[in-house]
Amino acid sequence: MGTGIVSTALYVNGADTASAVLLWVALAGYAVPVPAYGWRLLRRRERFVADLLGPRAFAFLTLAISSNVPAARFVPAGHTAVAGAFLAFGTLGWVVLDYGIPVALITTLKRGPSLDQVNGTWFLWSVGSESVAVAAASLARVTPGHALAVLAVVCWAVGLMQYLLTAALVLARPLARPVQPEGLMTSVWIFMGAAAIAVLAGVRLTHSIQAPRCCRARSSSGGPLSCGRSQAG
């Protein structure tokens, strides 16, 4: 996920070779967790389900987020079909996990009704929504129709609400419970990262609305590749 983000930044700034290397590294890393999750579900079902219903269940959203990151990277390179495939998988994972995990945490009888279970990984709830917004807004600039733009706006707004709700819960914990310094580290860096991707999603939405018509159709003077690179930031 992080490698894909750096690859996108390098590509936008013209470092194509370094970007391509990191993209392949990111794709190789992406290929590992998917079968690993499947193996763990088959061989360690009880532990897998316990984690899925536990306070760190939001960490499973990294699977959906890491699908949307390559989608945003492939768009400025002109590989819209590949980007669409990654976005479709990431959106499916987002729908299932972003809503399934909170419902599971609320309905399970095995959780402790305490703020002690709240931790920084809960910000991935918001990051999952914003990652869909970033990828959808990026792809909306180079594809016809308004469906992707609407999806991006909805996910961006949902992500903002999730961010505010999660921030309230995470900040309430140290006020109500004693917390060790090491317990604040995860909360702090994901807190800032979730805010950063929300801003990025807003910027991509602004660019998708302001994008000229040349970015939505191929032309001999540039096409989606040149427009995507110039506006992908």
C-alpha cells in the first residue's frame, strides 16, 4: 500500500523508472496477502473469525485499500482497464468490510463494552472509503459518464463522517482510560494518514470536475495519458 503510493508520486513527478520498479514491488506484495488470508481462513478458521470480530478487525480493510492504490497508479499511465479491475475489487472489499466489520462489532457477544478496545487501526474505516474516492475520482477523469464521479463524491463524504466519528472515539479513550505512550503511536500516525488521504480525495474530486474534455477522450494531441500525468497530483 505504501509502496504503491510512493510509486504514484514518483510517476506524477516524471520518475518513470523508479516508479515502475516500485509498482512491481507493490504488485508482488499485493499478491501475497490475498492467498495468505485464504489459507488462514481454511486452516485457522476460529482464529481468523476471532480477529474479524475483534477490536483490530479494521486492519482487514488494508486488503481493499491496497487494491485501490494500484488503481489510482494505473490511471495516469493510461491503463484504465487494469485500473477499473483493481477499483472493482477494492470497492467490493470496501462494501463488505467497511460495513460488515462495524455490524459484527456491534452484534457480537464476545466483545468487551469498553473504550479499551478502541485503537488507531479504526481509522482504516475512514481510509477505506477515501481510497475508493481517490481511485474512482482518478478514473472518472478519463472515462465517460458520471457514475464514477458520483461514487467518488459519496465515498469521500462517507469517509469524512467516519473520520470524525473515529477521531471522537480514539480521542475519548485517553481521556477516559490510562494509556501507555507506546499505545499512542499507532493512533497518531494513522490519524494523520487518514486526514491526508481525505484531503487527497478532495483534490482528485476537484480535478475530476474541472478536467477538460480532452481528458475524457483519446486525441492525437495527448489523450488520457498526458492529461492524467499533468493533473494526477
